[in-house]
Amino acid sequence: MHLLLICFILVSVATTGFELALRVRQVAYVARHRGAVPPDFADKVGLEEHQRAADYERARQRLGMAASLFGLLVALVWACVGYDAVFGWIQEMVPHGLSRSVLFLVAVSAMSGVLALPFDILRIFGVEERFGFNRTSPGAFALDKLKSAALSLGISVPLLYGVLWLMQRPGPWWVWAWLGLVLLMLALMEAYPRWIAPWFNRFTPLEGPLRARIEGLMHRCGFEASGLFVMDASRRSSHGNAYFSGLGRSKRIVLFDTLIASNSEIELEAVLAHELGHFKLNHIVIGLVQTSATLFLAFFAIGWLCKQSWLLPSFGITQKDPALALAVCVLVVQMAAPIVGIVRNWVSRRHEYQADDFARRMVGAEPLASALVRLSRDSANTLTNDKLYALVNFSHPPLPMRVQRLRQAAMSD
Ligand SMILES: [Zn+2]
């Protein structure tokens, strides 16, 4: 067996082992603290709610463990025999050319998608259903999946044709591929709120006194958006949220109907001030730059790896095709994903604190704190998290830390 394949296997096993160990720590920590609500939240969260959150966390972690073990198995099978076998089948049916390469990559990603499907089904119709969060039916779920598959085919097939064509030209193809992907990302940010999101949900303009209140807030923050919408999130799940989407003229603020149903007006205003904070503090642009830079490094590595004659033989692959090289490169480059994820989460948590701070200055600490506590309680998020687990996995700071920070800052105001 070649050194690179051994290295890939070792890194994959180690990464999954680390992930599992963190999940075990999290489950143990939550179980240890299941008996009592943390004192700071004793007046807001009942013991029964606290224990339900602990049980929900345990159920999610168990499913997560099964999914990551299975994911490891799938990655190893792809690397050791899968790519070679699938390419062999396609080679027998389709003559040499760009279409054969594209078909191979589409087949691989479709198979990976189908293999991940049982875990999605278990999550929604098992765990989410058991804890009362699921609102979707098997039919609606299947329709959602079909729509997503059609959408990703529509976007990825032309992209793959372009990238594989570029790979056969002289010169640094990966720079053009990277540039194309970044432009596509920008175009999708513009297109998503207008054309893609309405395919999955209904968006109705926000009306009534809440609208006037939020427009007042937007005015105070010096923000112009082309829309303020309510999304019928309740058709899929009862988890509440709000988000900000789009760039330029299509930018809009979206509130989940589930969020509106359970929060007071001032709390909603605080949640929106947090979202506006992300915009005002340039977090959207920083995120874009961060993603583009990460992609640049990934493409640089792929561009170099693809040229190496030892790449495919080192994975035991006897055939030669740019699509095979691309698939193997992605496996190799993905080994760095856990490190990238940790850095991204760290940056994201800093941004969350900054947006909280913005909301505190605009609306006040208490409304935001109480909305965050309610959101977390209603979604059965546990208040007790293992520190190391949170450090690696959380894109948002744990709720107790956010609330503590808000209150401390309010006291020194
Ligand atoms: Zn945020």
C-alpha cells in the first residue's frame, strides 16, 4: 500500500476518533449535569425542560456518532476501491470524453448523497419527531430532497464541465476554477433570496405594528433592505430563527413564523438588531473573504496534486482521467477540513459576541438575553456543554456565556 493512502487512512481514523471522543465527553457532561438547572437560569427554565434538553442532546449525539462512523467507512471505501470501481463501470458504458468525466463525478456524489440519506431520515423522523420538533411529512421530505437534488445538478453539471475543460488546457487551470467558483458564490448570494429560497418556503412581507417597530430599528442602525419577510418555517420544524440574506439590492431580513409566535415585540427587535449587527460590522463580507481564501488554498493544493503522476497509483487507481484525479484530490485536501472548521468556529463565535454587543447598544441587554434564553429553551438546547466540545464544534458561544457577557456589559454601561 502506498504511503499517501496509508496517511489518508490514518488521518481519517484519527479525525473520526477525535470527533467521537468529543461527543462522548459531551454526552457524559450533559448526563452529569442533568439533575439540576444551572443557578443563573433557575427562574427561566424548569427542571423538566432542562432534562428534556439533556435527553435531546444525548439522542442527537448518538445519531451523530453513528453517522460519523458510517461516514468514515464510506470515505475509506471510496478511497480504497470505490472510485476505481465506479469509474470502471462508467468507462464500459460511456465513451472517452468530458461527459464521461462529469458523469463519474455526478454518480459519486449521488451515491454519497443516497448513503447519507438514512441518517437524515432518522434525524427528522426519529429524533426530531420524538422530541416534538418535526412538522414535515415523508412526502414533503421526499419532495424537498428531489428539489435540492435538481438544484445541485443544475448548478454543478455546468460547473464540472467548465472545470474539467479548464483542466485539459495549458496554464494554471485552478486559478480560473477558483475565480469561477467565487463568482458563482456571489451570484448565488444574490439569487438565493429571490429565486431559490421561494422554491422551498413561502415568504410574506411582514405587516402590522411589528413592521413599524423594526423599520424604526433599521432606520436607527442606518440600514436599508429591500425587504422584511416572514418565512413559513413551521411547515418543517418548530425551531425558531431569524436570518439575513442576499447582497446588494436583494438583501433582506427573514423572520421565522415560529420565532414571531413565541417572542414579544421588543425581543424580536433585539434578535433583529443582532442580525443587523452582523451586517453593520461587515461579518458577511469577512465571511466571504474567509471562504474565498480557504478555497484559494484548497484549489492551489488541488492544482499541484493533480499534476503529480504518483497521485492516482498511490490510491491503487490504474485508470487515468481528470475526474478521477479531481475526486482523489478532494479526498486528500479534505483532510485539512477539521482544522479549518475549528478556526472558522472561533472567528464565528467572536462575531456572535460582537453582534450581541451591537444589539445591546441598539435595543438593550435584557430583551436580547431573554429572547436568547427562550429560543434556546424552546429548541431544547442544553445549557450545560463540555468546554472542549464547544470549543471545537460551536459556531455560536454557549448560551450561558452570551447571557453573562451581555449582563456584565450592561452593568458597566
Ligand atoms: Zn448571529
